[in-house]
Amino acid sequence: MECVVQGIIETQHVEALEILLQGLCGVPKERIRVHELCLKSGPSLAVPSEIRLLCDLAQPTPSWTVRHVGGAMRGAGAEQISVLVRTMVESKVSNNALRFFYSLGYKLDHELLKIGFAFRFQRGAPITVTVTSANKMPKLHATDEAVPVTPGIQMVEITAPTAGDNYNEVGAAVSSFCEYLAPLLHLSKPGVSTGIVPTAAAAAASLLSNTGGANTPQLLYLFAMSCFQMTLLCEADAALYPLHEHDTELDDFLMLRLLRIMWSVLAY
């Protein structure tokens, strides 16, 4: 299972988002270049199903993964959290996987080339943030000729693995992290359209401008890294003193306050 939220951002603001993520996550970004093939079962299979074959073209030797995304969790518990909880299964496969699924009766529905970057880090849960543009191909498998599906818009997705007994905690960790990105974009459950955040242009301009003779992206990076280190210290304190009451909600509140002060300062 996984918790997931999605949002969109204009391509012109992606650089600012990357700077913010670099500071918040504290890890190097990973380049994404994935050829995604969506396969749907044919009439020969009794139960309709959809799978996705992903070929990682960013690696020196392309590798293949098969992924199946199931239905979303339903009920009162699902409605009360701000993330979507859904089943998801994936596995590494060989480079002849497409031929294998064709032999099982699956048909190619569509294919995309996704280009962008990702950050993978630990903060309450293993969290992955991906920022990608979707590109379609005029000819079958012609990845070199791919063109954007939605020019000027990129998809932002945050996911975290979960299980049936801890989705509330994982969902809270994802939601807390989303708050840090609020000036640039709004993230919500897949299928819930929120559009472009009105403050995105001003926030991005503040991030990329020069203030007081200093380079704002560098200042932001150092500031965000300080916040990140503060969080690590709080978590370390909780690990060293398990009997001492540790208020993680207060930690999140303080970090958000610091970030909001930063946005206010950079706006001038």
C-alpha cells in the first residue's frame, strides 16, 4: 500500500521548487527519464486489469519494472485523512516483459515518456517526491521524438509506503511535508483538481531573486537545511530519551513558522 498526493506546477516555477526541495530533503536529486507503457487486459482474461511497464532510461543499462495500482481505501477512515491510500504492487522484470504480457493477452493502451527529477528521503516515513513532465510519442516507442502532453505544466507527486496498521501516521507525515511547499503548489488526493496556486509566481520570484546582495537560492538552501537539521536533532532526542514526552506536532509547527517567516522576509 502507499499514501499519495498530487499537484501541478508551471514549468517556469520548477527551478524554485527544486531549490526548496533540495533544502528540505537534504539529499541529492535523482534524474528521471522513464518510458511508461500502460497495458490493459484483453477479452481472453476473465478479470479486467491494468498494469504499467516502466523502463528506466536514466540508468546506463535500462531496467524494467512492472507496477499495478489497485483501488483506493474506502470508508470513514479514508475520508478523514488528506492523502489517498491505495494498494500498489511492483516488481523488477526482465527486458522481455512486454512480449510476455502480450502473450498473456494484454494490449498496449498508451505510452508516455516521463522526464524530471525525484527526491527520496526519510521524515516520519520513507517519502518520495517526483516532479515530471509527461510526453507523448508520435510513433510507437519513439522516445526520442516525444513532445509534451501539457506544455508548461508539470506533475508533482508525493508517495510513501504504508500498511493497514500505520496509514494514519504515514499520511500525517506526508501531509506535514506538503505544508512546506504550500507557497508554490497545493497537493491533494489524485483526481481532486486544485489548479495553480495564486501565490506561486510571487513565491518563485522571491526564491530566485537576489536580496541584499546575497544569492537568495543559496540563502534558502542554507535556511531549509538548518530546519532539516533541527528536525533531525528533535528525532534524535526522541530516540535517546524514549521516556521523555516528545511532541512531533510542535516540531512541525515550529518548522512551519520558520518557513513562513522566511517567505515573508524574501517577499520584500
